[in-house]
Amino acid sequence: MIQIRDLHKHFGDLHVLKGINLDVNKGEVLSIIGSSGSGKSTLLYCINGLETIQQGTVHINGTDVHAKNTDINKLRQKLGMVFQQWNSFPHLTTLENVALAPRIVKGKSKEEALELAAKQLKHVGLGDKLKNYPVSLSGGQQQRLAIARALAMEPEYMLFDEATSALDPEKVGEVLDTMRLLAEEGMTMICVTHEMSFAREVSDRVAYFHEGIMEEIGPPQQVFEDAQSEHTRKFLMNVR
Ligand code: ADP
Ligand code: MG
């Protein structure tokens, strides 16, 4: 599981995360919502060790992410990450793009890596695009390629940072459907998202961030229908 205790993050004078406490259990889907600049992306980067922290702890399966003696590259293999936009390698086919990290980072044989890549591309509905180059894919297909690439590392957790925000509206659904499929399969997921219907229908819990504070967390029904914080209610009123 992911265990976050009293996490503080500063960028110079800017206090971006102000004492976050959060547990994410195996198999759980957590959606994180909140205004731009509230610290949602920073939290994900602190979880996978891409950012240092100034106070508190993050543990993944009992290992302290920010401890000096932690093998962060090894730990990071447990965490798949999908960003708003992922730039794939243009000179490699989708199959080769997905097979790359298993080969290089995990040391799998070429055959093994290609087999794994094909499996994950089928998983995200790109089974007919194995030989395509990324430039020939739509935005939605490119994001599904990014998901396949993360899954090919056989992660225990998936972190999504606004995976659909850069897409044309008609491409959002196919990426959300892929995320929904992973959720149904039992993947543990943290999804920073502006898609309120996804947060509502797919998540076990929804967290609302406001200026570096997790002001609200609970089952979707509770957050959407009976928010405790005034900020949450205002935010939800404006995004609906
Ligand atoms: P969100 O993802 O909720 O929009 P972020 O986590 O990206 O918010 O950013 C939170 C705050 O931290 C913002 O004020 C942002 O400008 C600032 N910030 C983010 N990354 C950096 C950085 N690398 N250096 C300085 N400030 C940063
Ligand atoms: Mg962000």
C-alpha cells in the first residue's frame, strides 16, 4: 500500500503541500480533484520520488521512498505513471516503444519483451496497431500507448496525471474506458482528473485538494453530494 504521513513540499518560499496524510490500499482507485496549482501533480511526483520532500514520509509497500538508502529506480518500477502528454519515440513502432523499458530496465529478452508489449497493446485496444508509428496514432491512441508502456513494466500501482486533459473531447472516452478497465481488473490507481463523471463512477474514494491541503476525502457519493468543506462545494459547483 501507499502510506503518506505529514507530507510537506516547498519550492523555495512556496509551500505547495501542507501536511498530507493519505493511505491508498491495494486495489483501491483514488481520484484527486482540485483547482490548478493546488498541488495535485506535485503529490504524484513526491509519491514516485521524482520530487524531494521537506517533511514527512511516503512509504510504498513499507519502503520509505525518500530515504537515502532506498533504491528509488527499483521502487519506481512498482509505479506506472501516465502524464497529460507522453512523447513516444517517433522512430520506433508502438510495439517497440512498449517493449523498450522491459528490455532495458528489466533486462528481459527481446522475445519476452515483444510478447509482453503485444499483450499490453491488446489490453488497451491497440492490438491492430503493433506495427504503426506513433505519428499515425490519434491523441487517444497515443495516451493508450502510454498506458500500455506503463503496464509493460508490470507495476503494482498506476498514477495518472490528467491523462485526458490534452485530448480532443471525442477522444477522452476511449482513454477513460481503458482506465476503467484497469480499475475493474483490480489495479491500484491514483488518478488526478478533471473528469468528474469518472471520479464519481470509477473511484472508491475522491480527494479534494485546495492550496496544498487535502480538504476532503471520502466515497464519491459523500464528496459529490455532501461535501464538508465550503471550498469543495464551490469547486464542484463550478466544474459541473
Ligand atoms: P496542480 O497539479 O494541482 O495544478 P502543481 O502540483 O503542478 O499543481 O503545482 C502546485 C504549485 O507548485 C503551483 O503553484 C506551481 O506553480 C508550483 N510548482 C510546481 N512545480 C514547481 C517547480 N518545479 N518549481 C517551482 N514551483 C513549482
Ligand atoms: Mg497538475
